[in-house]
Amino acid sequence: QVQLVESGGGLVQPGGSLRLSCAASGSISGIYTLGWYRQPPGKERELVAAITSGGDANYADSVKGRFTISRDYGKNTVYLQMNSLKPEDTAVYYCGLRIFMPRALEVWGQGTLVTVSS
């Protein structure tokens, strides 16, 4: 079974940048999305950005133009480059793999905390 391990969270000032990494162990195939989700304090988990198995990237409106998702297929790693960070970006960020075919399956990382504060 695929396992996901995130890294790269931390404390950053408003306007700063961070890059999150998610390393996947095992092969990923089928129809799926691989990406980043976040859960702000007291709120529900939400999609930040994801890459489909076809290679398309999707972003939440709140991060468009500031965040960039990318994937290194050789390293089986997905990244989230976060620029122009705002206090409202503070959350636990999770890497998530959602497989739709051949059978439905979800795999989540343990999460990494991003705090944007002066």
C-alpha cells in the first residue's frame, strides 16, 4: 500500500514562502488525484491543490497565483510551493492520494503544520 510522508512545514512571516514535499512510497496507478489539502484551526479540511493522473493541476481559488503544485515522477514526490503567504493560510497541510479506478481508495499523510504569523 502507498504511504505518504510530508515535510517542509514551519513558521513563516506574512509575505514569506515555504515549500512542502510529499514523498510517496510504492507505485501509483489508475485514475487518481494526488495533492495537498489543509485544515485550518476549527475548520474542515479543504482542497488546496491537486494533480490528476492526466497531469492537470487544480487549485483552490484562495491560493491561485500564490501556490504552485508540481510533481517529480522520478522521485515519486509532489511539492507545494507557497508564496505570498497570509495568516489565513495557517493550517495543518495534508498530502492526499485519492484513487478512483480501478477501485476507490484514499491515502493520507500525517500532516505538517504551517503557521503564518509575525
